[in-house]
Amino acid sequence: MIRRIIPKGVDFSNYTQEDINLMMSHINSYSRVKLGNKSSYDIFAFQYGKKILKSLGIQKFHRMKLPNP
């Protein structure tokens, strides 16, 4: 899924670890049908705890509700 954000052929060395953590946080916050409409973040947090995710720099992002135009 990271290739949806960073196209193939783009050098990863241009990104900081903070940039990568932010991208991974967004990707892992998506809910997936195969996971019972839970996100990868939710499954991992349930199995191993949020403390590990925090130490890895991964956080959960909630979808923002945008105002109707």
C-alpha cells in the first residue's frame, strides 16, 4: 500500500523516519473488510498493546468528517 503514496522508482532516502511513520500510521488506520472492518492498528493493539505501537512511532488516525459544501 505504500506505493499508493510513494510511486515505484522514487528514492526512499528522501524521506525521514518521521515521514515513514506518518505514512504507516495512515495505512494501518484504514479499516479492512478482511479484518472484520477493523484496522491493522486495532488488531495489533488488541494482540500486543498500544505501548509497542507508540514505541514504534505508529498512531491511529480517525477519519475526519468534512463539512458538506
